[in-house]
Amino acid sequence: MKVTSLPLASVKRLLTEANLPTSDLTEAHLQHFFASGEDGVVGLELYPPVALLRSLAVAARARGHGIGRALLSDAERYAREHQVKQLYLLTTTAEEFFARAGYQRVERDAAPQAIQQTQEFSTLCAASSALMRKQL
């Protein structure tokens, strides 16, 4: 898959369509965001040796074609290249998708301090969100 970058407005549009938070998203975040054309986007927050999979969204019109799996694979590869050993995420709707990709649900208090201090963990994502982790 050819991974490209998108303008902030396009990233926010994709995330909003997927009901993912965008209020804290700035141009600086886009350093670790990648897109599959205009069809999908994935973003990371790196805190080696851990990272937060901040966002993964695929446009409704493009779902079911493997774009999400490909973006997730690219994000995991990128994280490994940046010395990340554990990748965390929060989800309310895609727990099964991530479980199929090898992520396991963990208790929120098991999250490392770097993850707990992110805006997604502390304020933007619901306390009922599933915290999931994958060893890379």
C-alpha cells in the first residue's frame, strides 16, 4: 500500500466521519499520521518504548477492502522502526477488529504513565473505552 500524508482538514474529516476525537489534533500530530489516499488514515503518538495508536479510520465508502488492516500493519511497522515495543489503543467500537490483529484487552490501570497522560486516555475517550495492547 502506498502511504501518503493528508492535510489536517482531510484527516479531521475522516476521523469525524468515524466518530473519533479531533479537538486536540494539530499539524504537529500529523508527523506520525499516514493515509491511504483519501480512503483511510492512521496516527500514532510515540513514547518509546510504548506508543498510542491514536486514530485509525477508513471512509465508509472504502470499508471492507482491507484498507484498515493495511494501515494498521503500516503503523505497527513504523512503531517498531521507532523502538516501540508495546502499542496501546482505546476503542469503543472496534475491539473485535483489533483482537483479530493480535491486540488484547488490558485493565486501564495497567497502562504505562506515558499512555495515561495522553489526552485521549485522560479526557477525550470515554472511561468505558476498551484499552488494548499488542507486543511488537
